[in-house]
Amino acid sequence: MNLPVSPFPVTVTRSFRALPLLVALVLALIGVLLISRMPTASAAPASAGTARLAALAGDVRAADGHRYDARDDTGRTMDAAQITQRSDGTYLAVYHTLLGDGRFHAAVATSADLRHWQRRHDFGPGTHQASLAGDGRGGYVLAYEKDPKNHIAVRAYAHEEALLDGRAARAYDAPRTLSRCAEGTPAITAVHGDTVELTGHYRADCDTDRQLRATLTGFRHWEATPDRRLDRALQTWGNSGNLGDRAPVDLDGRRVLLVEGQRWRGDFGSWRTYAYDPASGTADRLAIRTHGGSSAFANPSATLLTDPQGRPALLVSLFIPGEGAAPGEAGQLIYWRKL
């Protein structure tokens, strides 16, 4: 059978025929490179500490105790609850509630079983995102975000009774030095005498929350700096929205941070929880599984304590936004697992 003669040399014809294959190969190579740069569930964990935290905190269904939609004895929601243990083995929680006056109110409550809470004091309107730490001398330091002109406020209490009555011995309201719009969501990471070390967020360019570290010395001198290393670790996971609350926990001698990241600003259903390793500057996303299959988790905190049965345990506290909640699971989730 006679075929028409090609107007191109044979070598040119073969090159044109090879172009689709070359393009496909190039596109495949680009895809492999992009995928290799993306975090995946099968990637190696950031550290032994983050892997340990993920194993303990990942499955609420395997917990030794839990409560969804935690509330105090007056019916107030216990949003963003942070829990610690008292010297007698019972428990303290600081949390906030949006009340009928349209303001958030931080409060402190006590419990004997981690499920039922008695509110002891309301810290007043415009207080929220509370964090509590012992001062090593029988007293407590409390930090919270305060509005209007959102800023971090720090209070010191000489002893537990003073905390439960709201009688602060020392008070400091921090100036906003990183943002003219808002600084808040404090977490106390250490107390050394009259020096308080904290983390928090600042509203970068009055637009999006980013991480900060701060030191308060003598309840007089405040210094805050951006924590861009933590920002980068969360942005690696595709979080372009707010980077907010975080809390430290020491597991097997390693410090790990539980921290929240928002994939898209304004989308409360896109909040996720991460375990961050300060030593390596990398983070793992926690695949948290609840009984009903909730998908969004915010305001994380974790505490090592003795559970109501007297066993060493890790307690985790998470807020489940309505936008990512399974039926009956919206609100504050508290759960613990023995070590």
C-alpha cells in the first residue's frame, strides 16, 4: 500500500510524535515532586514525642473516660477548658462562656471526677481563653485574653483559696507590641519565681492570627516576639487561616505542643489539631476520631494527671465547633487515657 510522503524529515516526524510522551513524563515528574513535598499520613512522625501524643490522643473511642459538651453546674458551657490537678487530687478547670450580655466570661471550676464541675468564680465580662499554672510556691498564675482592645492580662494568686475567690495579689495588662489590633490566646509555659513565660497569638497586619512568645518579668516588664518557626510548621500543612491556641505537655521527658491551625480563615469547620516538636520545628496532624465522626477541633490542651481511678493519665481538652461536629458532639470535649 502506497503512503504519502511526509513533508518533514524522518527525525523531525519522530520528534513530533514523541512530544506527547515527553509532556506526560514531565508532568508525571512534577506531580511526584509536588507529592513528595506534601505531608502525608504515612510520613515519618515529627518526633517520638509527637508520635506518642498522637497514639494517646488520637482515638476518643479508646479513652478511659470522656465527656462531650462539657458544662458546669450552672449550665454554662466550658469552652476552651484547660484542666490541672489540685494538691488533694481533685481538679481545677479554667474556661470561658459567651453569656447573654454578649461578652465572654472566663471562670474557674472544681471537680472530683472530671465529668461534673462546680463553678467557683467568674472573672468578669470580656475575659476569655484562660490559661492556669502553678507558681511552685502554692499559688497560681492566670493569664487570659481581655477585651476591649484585645490584649493579654496576667494575674497572680497567693494560694488556691484566693484563686477560687478571684482575689489577685498582682496584676498586669500587657501592651500590644506586635499588632495594633489584637494579641491574645495566652498559654503559660513556665513560671520561674517572678518570671512568667507565655505563648499567644497576635493579629498580623490586623488580618490573620500568628504565633508569639512572651516573657513577663516582675509583673512590670513585658517582651513579646513572633514565633515564625511554629507558624511555618503549621503552614506546611496548608493552613492559610488563623494559627491560634496551643498548650505544652511533657511526654516521656520530651516537650510537645498541641496547637490549632485553620486551613481557611473564616471557616470554623477547617480547624485541625497538630502535635508540634519544638526541637525539630516540625508538626504532625492528629487524626482525631470521635464516637460520631466529628471533623473539626480547636483550642487544644493536654495535661498529665492522676485520673479519678488513681492511675497516671493524659487528659486532652478540645473544642468541637458546630460546623465540624457530629450530632451531640458540639462544644467542649474532655477525655483522658491512662498511661
